[in-house]
Amino acid sequence: MNENNDINENKNDENDENSENNENDINIEDDNDERARAEKILKNMEKTKKEKNGVIKAFALVTQLGVQMAFCVIVGVLTGMFLDRLAGTSPLFIIVFSILGSAASIKVIFDIANKWKY
């Protein structure tokens, strides 16, 4: 009878160990699942952040191009107006410096495009 009790106790001990191992396996699997989900969420957040940065950079580029072009043409026209008043000629310097301002704005476009590498 004692032998049967010892065998039963050993079986109970083995069952307890197996159930503990199963619980540990489940915990490990849960941890791996949680880590995988967390990594997936972080990757999605990084992807969204990169997309937002791309939109912001594109907006900055377009804004910079527009401002630079307008500035070049306006400076050319104002310089032409000033020189026309100073020299007493009517549209001569306005036309010349408007063309120079437009050429300068085209150069600025290429400089900015080379800087941004788009």
C-alpha cells in the first residue's frame, strides 16, 4: 500500500511539474505575442511618422520655391522701377530687370532642386 501511495505521490508531483511547465510555456507565448504586437505597433507608428515628414518636407519645398521665385521677380521689377525713375526712361529698365529677375528665379529653382535631390 505504501508503494502505491509513493507512486501516486510521484505521479502527482509529475503532474504538478507538467502543469507548471505548461503555464510557463503559455506565459512565454503570451510574452512573445505581446512583444510581436508591440513591435508591429512601433513599426506602424514609424511608418506614419515618415509619411508625415515626407508631406511636411514636400510642403516646405513648394513653399520655398514659390517665395524665392516671387522674391526674385519682385526685386527685379522694383530695381527696374527705381532705375527708370532715376534715369527718366519709362519701361526700359523694368523690362530688363523683370527678365533678369525671372532668370534668377529659374536659377533658384534649379539650386533648390539640387539641394533637396528630388
